[in-house]
Amino acid sequence: MQAEVQMAMGETGIIIRSMRMEDIPQVVVLDRMSFSLPWTESAYRYELTENSMSQLWVAEQPDRDGQNCLVGMIVIWLILDEAHVATLAVHPEYRRLGIAASLLAAGLSAAIRSGAVQATLEVRASNLSAQLLYQRFGFEMVGLRRRYYRDNNEDAWIMTVSGLDDQYLAWLAAQSWKRKPAE
């Protein structure tokens, strides 16, 4: 089970914390808004309660009434010394605010502290903005899964980052990923 961790995101008021059971209904809605092949509620319940290799995080922001609104989530599987980013989503109204990057940083930080030395993921070949996000974190395209996505048979790029160590953890902690790469 993952440790309870919270991370505030500056002036935006976003909090990143471990996912809890009561988050699942909002996570499922977010997943449906974000993907044509969303996970089921039972899949999230399994990840949260039965998969000891799973780390789940959410991003939330207080709404006008002071209630916390879930605006993003990430699921990472720890497989031996590899972190596999299984899913990452941000509410459409909150995209391009750095929430996905903050979730990825929090997830990778936790994975490194749990022994991960590399991370991998699949991303739609057409999802250029996600590919650019992952490249900011050092992920490189290492392969292609042809016809990976069942909804439209789209290819998926396999992206990997190696060298997840104390230096990379310090880079994450310094929020260096917020800086735009040099042109």
C-alpha cells in the first residue's frame, strides 16, 4: 500500500494525494471524459484494494463552495524495478495548467522511492501533446505497438525513461520539469 502523500501546487490550489475509495466515482467520470476506452469502476477498486503493485494518485482543487473537486489522476504499476504508467488523465477544463506534469512527477517520485529505476508507458501515436509531456521527463520512443488501441486500431508508441535514481529524484523535487526545454 502506498504512503499517504500530499503535494500542493503553488497558487493554483491543486493538491496531489493518494487516491481513496471515495474518489472512485469521480475518477470513473474523469476517465470517461478523457478516454474512448475507460477503465471500469471495478478496475479502479481492484487497483486500490487488491493490486499491491499499484500506486494511485489524484489531483484535486477546491470549488467555489469549498468542496474538493477531482481534476486529475494517475495509476502506476510497480513491476520489479520498473514503473509502468498505466493511465493518466486530467479533466478537460483543467488541461494545460501543469496538472498532468505534477501528477507524473508525484507518481515517478513515489515509484523511485519504491525502487523503480526505469519507467515505461504506451501513448497514442496521435497524442502529440502527451508525447511532448513525457519527453520533458526524459521518456524516449523505444518501440511501436501496432493496432494497440481496440476502439480504432491506432498504434501506440512505447516510451521509456531510464536512470531513475537519486539525481532524477532531486530533478523532480526541484520541479525542473516545469521549465520549457531549450530550443
